[in-house]
Amino acid sequence: MNRLSRSRLKIAAIGLGALGLTLISGAGAAAHENRGEATIVYTTSNATGGNSVLAFRAERDGGFTSLGSFPTGGSGTGAGLGSQGAIVLTQDSSRLVTVNAGSNSISAFAVDDDGTLRLLGTAPSGGNDPISVTARGRLVYVLNAGSNTVSGLLLGAHGLSPIRGSTRSLSPSAHAPVQASFTPDGELLVVAEKASNTIDTFSVVGDGLLGQLTTTVSTGATPFGFDFDRAGHVLVSDAFGGAAGASALTSYRAGGDGTLHAINLVPNGESAACWVVVDRSGRHAYVANTGSGNVSAYSIGHGGTLALLAGDAATTGGHPTDEALGGHRLFVLDGPGGRIVSATVLASGLLGAPSTGVSSLPTGATGLATLSEK
């Protein structure tokens, strides 16, 4: 049972008017009845005057309620980060970690039973321009795009502590890294680099440090966001430089030395495929196409083989920039200064009609993370 289901959610509408957010009621927001769980949705303001995590409860009927704004103790950049994984929850959903790209730091929060947050602390990111973070157990690694490095921290009861000697440079060819994430088994740290068409992998050793670095040239052009199926295959979006109708999704398996081997590349006929999420069954993947203003749906077969279900599975409009799955819904952040849109995930893997739940987010709002209540 999810930890949120053990406690009745308390609504703490903090600072909603000051942020200028508009919430749409279930009657106005939901194009159809949603039979899934209620879900807590987190994003960041990424504001230069002080970054905050914004929390919302996405109700079962499709409406959204503000749970508040929670300062990180750091600052943002005021503009989208162009990354995946700016905000993440730990595996047990007890902690939330986010980047502060404007102050070169990351922050850790405790997640209370009602979905609200308590700041545990803020620590240096170990480099410049942190844009993506990943957590496994107590181990946290952050991608510093401005210095082309990754750095490790330990997450404890009182916040984050940098790991001495953990900072590692990406490959010399790396340019414009976008995302860093641990593989599901925790044995590799994967980093996608869109401008150099490369993907780096580091082995993770027992003391939380990183071992061997391996660089793979991506099969598709402009690798951007990625996620994993249950077998640990890496699914990477290929934006192809934003060329019209050229986007694709590629699946890879990792060899024993960390090298990625392509399984198949499947075009979707859309533009600027950037963000990728895989559902909890591991059988479906969703790609946000920033240039087309829509989401593509794929099926994932045995051995990580991909097949396109629909190039335009849901039209969000605008420029979708982040995705997260929660309950039986896909949540999409439309930025900059946009909305959170949601669509029901159908049993077939296709998507229902999308509806807007939150509008008028801060201009630089970045990242999505979700926590579901059954």
C-alpha cells in the first residue's frame, strides 16, 4: 500500500495567489471520468529570486488542488532547463530531490503523509548548472551541464552530503548533456548528450563512486530524454535536431562493459522528440514531441523491441517539456510559463483526451515528479 493511502490527505493551499496559478475544477478540466488513483504532482518554479517546489493533488475526477509552494533554499534560472530529471522522488517516495540551476546546488525534502514537503537541506552540486538528478537508495548523482560533470552525494535524515572524490568528467566528446539516471539495477549511471550524439555510461562501485566510463555513439541523432523498461533496456528519444517529422525512439541493451547496443529505432513522424517515460508495467512508453505539441505512444515487446502505437496519441498543444506517469494518468508540463496537462492511460497503451489541470505556471517551471494514492 502506498504511504499516502495510510493517511487522509490534508490540503495546504499555501501562496497560491502569490504565484498567480489558476486551477481548473474537475467539471471543467476532465473531458471524461478518470477512474485512476489520486496523484500528487510536483514541479519546480525555477525562479531566479528563489526556487520552490510546487505541489498539486490531481483528483480522481480530473481536477487539481494546490498543496502549496515549498522553497528549496536555492535559486533557479528563470527559464526552462531543457533537461529530463530536474526533480525526482526516491524509490520509497519518502524523499524528493531537486536541482537549483541558478545557485549550483540541489535540495532534499522529506515527503509527509499528506504529500506536503519539509526541506531537509541544500548542498553544492559539485559543478556548474545542475540540470538533472537521480537517486537510488541513499545515493544521489547530479548532472552539472555547465561543467560537463557528474557528482555524487549521500542522502541522509538531515539532507545531502557531498561524496569526496565523486566528481567525474563526461567523455571528451560530450556536448550539451541532458539527463543522468541510474539503471534499475543500480549498476550503471547513464548520461545522454544531445549535441554530440553520444551516451555515456559509468559503472557504479560499492562505495558510491563511479568506475569505468564507456561512451556509445547514439543510433539516432540528438539523443535527449530516456527511461527504462522492467528488463533494464534503455529507451532514448531521438530529436534529430528538431527536423520536421524526423523524431524517433531507440531501445538499447547494456553490455557487460557498459557499451549500449541498439535493439531497434522506430520513427514516430513527429518533431523534436525529447522527454520519455515508461509505464509501471514496462510495456508502454510515451514520448513528448516538443515541436509537434503532442505525445507519441509505443509498445515495448520482449527483449526491448519497440513498436509505434500512435504518433499523435494525445495533442497537448503548446510545447510539452516534461512528462510523468501517476496512477492511470500521464502528466505533461507545457512550457515555458504554461500548464500541466493530463490524459488517462488506456489499457491498450493509448491515451484518452488530454485536459488542462493547472495553468499560468511560473515562466521557468521545470520538471515533473508524481506520487500516487490508491
